[in-house]
Amino acid sequence: MAEKGIEKVLAEVLKSGGDILAEVCPSCRVPLVKVRGEVYCPSCGRRVLLVKTDYEAVAQRRRLILEELEDVLLAQLDKATKMLREELDEEQLRSIIYILDALKRAEDVKRSVVGIEQE
């Protein structure tokens, strides 16, 4: 993004009550902004998580991976449910049970990770 474009975006961030941070984007070296609790780069749009330690970085990465896994499993559950509406199939029922079990396990792992992070 051109420098003039960045300045305009940064001005809009300030007008909307957001903050310009001292930290810069690891990709394009543009100052990061914080709007409604979300930190992102106004140039490339990349969402950025700020951490102070390597431990926090690993914990945040783990949390993001688990959230992505939940999203994938929910999409698969939606797909299986739609197929089940079309035709009652024992294999589809097994698939749904498998996905629900995987979702529960992912939630359990996520809950335990959050508990470890809070200690």
C-alpha cells in the first residue's frame, strides 16, 4: 500500500477510536493498529498477536490451531448433516458421531490449554 494510503488508513483508525501501536508488522514493517481489541496491520490486513515471551507465543499458536480445528470440524459436521437430510444413511450417522467426538476432544484440549495458560 502506498504511503499516502497508509496515512489515510491510520487517520481513519484514530477517528474510529482505535490506537496506533509502537510495534510494527513482521511482514511489511508498517505500524500496527488496535481497533476493538484486535491488533492488525493496516497495510496487509494481517491479524497480529502480541506476546511477551516464547511461552505466550506457543500458547497463542496452540489456541489458534485448536480454533481452526474446531472450524474445520464444524464445517464437516454441517456437510454431513446436509447429506443426512437428503438420505438417512448409517455411514453418515457414523460420520456425524465421529465428528462430534472429535469436536468434544478438541474442546477438552482447548479447555485444558486455557487452564494451563492461566496458572
